[in-house]
Amino acid sequence: MKQAKTLSEREFKRVIAVVSASRHASRNVLALSLSYYAGLRVKEIAALYISDLFNDSGKVNNFVTLSANQTKGSNSRTVVFNKKLVTLLELFYLENNLSESNITLPLIRSQKGKGFSGNSLCQVFLKLYEQAGIDGASSHSGRRTFITNLAHKGVSAKVLMTLAGHQHLSTTQRYIDVNDAMLKAAVELI
């Protein structure tokens, strides 16, 4: 089975620029960013509720525990948000008047106000990458890029495995992409 394309920073910026100029920009930018900056699976993004990410005063929870029914493999896990994602979530909260929303609503909703299934959100991701002209990208591209980027920045295997929500290191290792520039940089360390 072919793996999802890992995205360069330039490609991610391109898809965000294209999405920002289209319908449902705020929602779609957030969904893509949750994948790219937090390594969330599309199923997990679809399963997020407003109350999972924001406290009663509207502040972002930097550490979010996903329940077993929100994750793959029925194992709960903790997701950590970086500063970029926290800022994006705060903006999304304000732009979408989430303070006035029922906190038990899904975070990412269709134009009809209902939550997406993992499969339907997967189709949205494919369409967004296609609109940006990024061949080979899928709903798993952001997650794979998240893990690859952290690995190449020297994050330990145990931390990577924990952030990815994997039970086995071999699974995490399959996510890490290697390209010619990385190989060249590695041998230059000698």
C-alpha cells in the first residue's frame, strides 16, 4: 500500500493559501492544521468536540485527552498543541462564536451544522489537496509530515511514538520519510 505524501513546508503553505481563499476556509484550515501540527488522524479530527479543546472560559486546553472511542485502536491518548495551533484555535473560537455554541457540538462541522464522519472528512482533505495541486497527498499527509518533521529534528523515538498514539515503535518508524537532502545533511555531520 502506497504511503501518503509527506508535505514540504512550502506545500503546506500553498494548500493553506488555497483553502483560505475558498468556502469554509476557517473550518478547513483548522482541520488541516490539526493534522499537520498535532499529528491527528482524520477520524480523530472528526471526533473532536468543542468541549474537548476549550475550557469554560474559552481558553485552549494545550493537552487534550482523546477517549478510546475517538481514536484508532480504542486506546485513549493525549494530544499536545504547539503555540501555532493554540493561536489558530483561539482565532477559530472567536471567528465562529463558539462561546455561544453548545459545547457538546463537534468542532469541525459541515455546512448543515452536523459533524463529519471520518470518511467524509477524508474526502474533504483529498479535495483540498487536489485544489492546491499537491499530487499524492491524502488525509494522512499532515500526520505523516508531523511525525517525519519531529524525527528529523531529533525527537526521541519514545516521544514520537507517544505523540503519534502508536503502541509499537515499528509503526511509528513506517511514518518517517527520508529524502536526498536529509541523506546529504546526515553524511555532512561526519
